[in-house]
Amino acid sequence: MSTTMPPNVVPYPNQDGRPQRRAEDRVAARRPMRRAGDGVASKHAVTLVVPAQNEARNIPWVFEQIPRCVDEVILVDGSSDDATVPMARHCLPTVRSVQQRGPGKGNALRTGFAAASGEYIVMMDADGSMWPGEIPHFLHFLDHGFDFVKGSRCIAGGGSLDLTKIRSLGNRALLAVVNRLYDASLTDLCYGYCAFRRSFLDALDLRSTGFEIEAEMIAHALRSGLRIAEVPSLELPRRSGRSHLHAVSDGRRVLRTLISERPGARASAAAPAEER
């Protein structure tokens, strides 16, 4: 699968919040852009959920790469104090902007999932670390019988240009835990580029509020017996700004989530109460 990236055009807001381009980018911006996935359509309606907090500098690049197979884009705004929402509306007038219901990425995603109307839901970050041009690969597997499709940086065709040593070690350790607990053979865990059938939202039973929601989704998909596929994905460096991820503290939350959601854990916790 190709990982050829589109032209590097980086719009950014000026002081009054309107989009502005660097002079050297304006010529490139006037050229008609070949959108990824032109001519590729899924059999079902597709909603793209993009949580964002202060990502005005990154939104234009992300939104310009969204393929036409996406029918609905939902921007979940985390009380941004920059031009994230106006920029999104400028780049894509049809975008639906919703306010997340509480702090944290988990709350943002659950808010977006509740607002989605498509039969397929795709989730991706707003920082430019995930290329929207890969979305058709995810939809292909949903169209061919899989229920949950996740990106992997660790299989042929995938990779990362942004994975630090501590994040890599943490991901491998947590991956070993989930594969052991669920008798699985996944190749990547802490990577939030996923797609799934909206009809399985109840089975996923999402409750997490932070970054651990990505691991919770995988754990619940495995526990529910959903048909899971991994597709190669190339993680790119964040285009602008600083990440909201805290590798150590968020890693601990992921580990706690995996242990508390392991098969039989809820039944064991509920048994003493039922005996009383």
C-alpha cells in the first residue's frame, strides 16, 4: 500500500482568526488538488470523527486530505481558545462542529460517536500525524466482513516517524499484556486510527475519559468477539504545536484499563455484591 504523501501545504490563522497561507504556499494552493480516494466509494455511509483542541494550524492540512468516500465529518471541539472551529468551517463548510461533553480524548470521541450518523465510523487525530488518504484501506475491510479495523505501525507498509523510545517500549509492553489477556496476536495497540461499524457501539461499551479509550476499544472488541483487521499505517510527526499525550501517566491508565477490563473481571467484581 502506498504511503506517498500529498503536497506539503500548511495554512495557518492570522490574528483575526481567518486562514492565511505563507507566500511560498499560495501558488501550490491554487492548483487543483487530487483528493485521496477519488472514485473510491464505500457501500455504506461514512462518518469521520476528529477530536481537536487548539489545532487551528493543523486542521487545514488534515481536512484538505479527506477523501470523497467520507460522507460526514464531525469536529469535536475541546473548548479551543484558538481558531480551530472557524478554520474547520473555512476548510470544509459542511463540517459538523460539536462541543465535547467533558475533558479528555475519551470524552471527545464518545461525544463524536454519539453524534455520528454514518453506518461506518472512522476516528483520527487532528494534529496531522495520520494521513486521511489511508481511510479507503480501512473501509475496504469493513466492506468485506470485518467489524473493527485498526491501523498498525508495526506491519509491512506501516511505520512511524514520530515514535520515541519510551513510547515504543510502552506500546510493546502494553501490547504484550493485551495479547496475553485476550489470547490475541495484534501488532500495535496505542494508536488511535480506527474504523468500525456504528451498530457495534453498544458492544464496545465505551466509558473511558482519556487516551486509554483506544485500548478500551480494542479490549472490548476482542472480548465481544468482533472480527478485527489491522491495516498498515504510517504515523507522521505532529505538524504544529505540542502533544497532549503524557507517555508515563497515560501508559499507567492504559494498563489499569486493560487489567480491569480483562475477561471475567467484571463478573468477579460483581459476585460479592450479588452474594450479599
